[in-house]
Amino acid sequence: MKKHGAVAAGHDVTARAAADVLEAGGNAFDAVTAAMWTACVAEPVLASLGGGGFVMTRPAGKPPRLYDFFVETPLAKRPREELEFESRFATFSGGVTQEFHGGYGSVATPGVVAGIFKLHDDLGSLPMAMLAEPAITAARDGIKLDAFQRYVMGIVTPLLAFSKDSRAVFGAPGHQDEDGFELPDEGSILRQADMADSIEYLLRAGSDGFYHGDLGHALVTECREYGGYLTGADLAAYRVLVRDPLLIAGRNGRFVLNPPPASGGVLVGFGLKLAREIELGAFGSARHLEAISRILHATGLARSEHGASPTILADEFCESYRSMIGDRPLSQNGTTHISVVDGDGNLAAATISNGSCSGRMVPGTGIMLNNMLGEADLSPDGFHHWPCGVRMTSMMTPALYLAGNGDAIALGSGGSNRIRSTMLQVMLNIDAYDMTLHGAVAAPRLHVEDSLLSVEPGFDGSALDGLSLEDQQRWDAEDMFFGGVHAAKVSRDGKKFNAVGDARRNGHQVVIADL
């Protein structure tokens, strides 16, 4: 029987996969499972079975729980001279470049496959084969390459060109050689037959197929021979962790955030606590812009000075930073998201990432591997200096907002280290400014990095001129730089639904309800 609900995601095929599951009677967790499988096909740079992620869940009538299946550092190191760890430069709009690192030496232990199966085992209601079918169909029949996915692929072209396997999947016909590599044009059909075969294999073998079976053996063999860290012991030791989330009180509701060792939830929670007792002024006013820019700056300072320890959420600690914000001047990096709600009151917010991709695929599988060990944001002490066998930190912040009137929202964003500022502002728009879901997501945003204030268009120029953060970059158009919040909402009685996919990241939404 059809289940009412709402879905927001970063691709129409991803969103439709989840919506079809709701229409077939599945719950929000079935729907988000189908969407995660499908995102790995339809959004192949941003999501992969070779990456990691999180799902924030709230089963109807039960406390929220966070499923952590982010990547893990290898159990042992090997000499650097044996590693395949190569620098590549990505180019963003405006000609801005950023250095990434690819190769098997950049690959951390993946968690997505384990996460998908664990979530389904615990909370799913429909057969896994049914939930994976949209992804298999999309991989075999092909996905039309839309403008956003083509743009994202263009940014990481040097990594997509890294290996023969990757070039065969992502190169335009006749342009798959290393020297003459070119991406297919927008509107081209991207087919991934090997990926379809891999998903079908996993349906037969379960997650063991990746961590103990043929897929895992192929990955370990390649790493051993061509300069990677991962061994059979790494895969065998991997576990999905189920955690209690952070709960932060707002002005009109409660925020449910990703707990440590992820950093994003702590930092967003810190900013929300700072904002709770501060006069924010009207949205877009000089006071609002000053307060938000200072809160974002303080969050950055707290991160640089104290990391993302939950101790920064202590009332005394927050008060010391809040007094700095007051009225005095201050001194001093591929991810996608899926939100699903259903009429029974189940909530699911899933954020998954493959880093910027390693350029290496498990041979013959179509599965692109992550490059989390090559992401500077995740290696604050420098590359190869990570502790062995630990869950890596992440800025990803899948979240819930539980309003005082009983309404509930699942939301999250991509955007690398901008996730913390994106999520903070959207949640304040909902909680403090009582904006509609669409208004909260569409409103212009700020981001502060060190002392540089980046600003989307839509704010008053004279108000920006008067801010204490004078080093400003004012953008001409909204951009994926400022994240992309995909959110879904259900009313207390389970009869009204809303969803918003952020246009900054090709958002799509579907609402399943009676007319």
C-alpha cells in the first residue's frame, strides 16, 4: 500500500528511486536505501560504494540514532616510496584551482556497502533486491548526463583520467586514452554495466561480498601490488557504528546532529548555541549579517584552537565565545545528501561522500574508490600522519529538526568545509526566523574561512560595507560553493509533507500524498 511522504535529493533519478519505494509501501528507511544505491550510479563523482557516509534516523516513536559508516584509516602503514599517492589539480569556476591526491595510497577503508546493509537489516521493510533495482536499471540503461553532474565531473577531470578503468567509464568514446582523455558532453548517456553487475553480486553475497568476498579480494590485491594501504584485515575489521546523536536546544525546537568523531555536528551545534542567546535582528539586516559572520568566524577559531571536541559545547565555553561576538569587533573540500520522511513519522537524512575520488576503481567492478587519505581537510597533521585503525573525522552533518509544534524535518548538505556554515544558517532560518522550508534553503548565505567573508548575492551592499570582517568576496551568483541543503518535512499528524532540493546542487524533490 502506498506510503505518503517526501523526498529531497541531488538528482531526479535518485529522488525518483526513493519516491517509487514510498509508493510501493516502503518506509523512509527503505526509500533512503534505494536512493543511496541509486546516487552511486546517478551522482558518480559525489557518491560511491567505495566511499563513506552517515544516516541520521528517527524511527517513529523512538529516539534518533546515527548510523556511522564513514571511512576508516588503515590498520598499518607502509613505506611512502611504495605508495601510489599522486597530486592532481582540480579547477573550479573562475579558474580557482585546488590540489587533490589520488591513487591507491589515498584510499581509506570504505563503509558505504556496510552502511546500506546495516540500515536495511535494522530498519528496512522491503526486500533489498527491490530497493537496489532502480540503481541496477540506471546503471545498465544509462543516465543522461545533466549540466550539474557534467560540471562536477569537469572539476575533477584529472582524477577521472587517472586510471584505465576510470577512463573507460567516464571518458567520451574515442577519447579514453591518457593523453587524449575527454569527458562526454552534457546530454550524453553514461552507462555503467560493471556497476550493475557489482550491485547484483552484492545482492547475492550481502555486504560480505565487499568485505570478505570477491570484491574485497580484488581491492586488496590491487592495493598490495600497486601502492595502497588496504589489506584483508582492514576490510574484515570494518564495522558500522550506531551512535547517540548530539541534541541541541533551539529557540523553537530541537536540533539532532552528527556526534563525534565527526566534526560537523559539533561545530554546527557550537554555532547554534552561540546564536541561541544573541539578538540576531531581522534577516538580511546589518545586525543579522554581523552576528552570523561573527558566529561563523568564532566557529572557525574554535575549530582551529580546540578541534571538534564536544567540550566546546559546554555552556561556559560557549559563553566565552559569545561575549567575544557581542557588539565588539572581532580580532584575529564531493558529497551528496538525501532526505526522506514518511507518514508514519519515520525520518532519514543520509549524507555520503567519495572525497574527490581517487581515480582508482576496483578492477572490473565500476566502483570508484575514495581518496579520503588524500584530502587535506581530513589530514590536519599532514598526509600519512594519521593514527591507524580509527574512524576519520568528517564535516558531514545529516540532521533532524524537531519543532516544538511536532513538525519534523530531515536535512543535510554537501559542500566540504562549508557544510558547517551552510547547515548553521539554514537551521537558524527555520528555528529563529520561522522561514518556510523553501525560504530557509533558498535564502542567501555567508561563509567565513580565516578572515575572508564569502557572500552570496541577495544581501544589502551597504550593510555588508559596515561589517567588521572587511576582507570580503562577493559572489555574482549563488553557487555550489555554499553547499546544497536537501530537506524533507512532515507535519505532526503525518498528513502534510514538503520537500526542497537546493538548486545550488541540482536539487530535486518529490512529495507523495493524496490530491
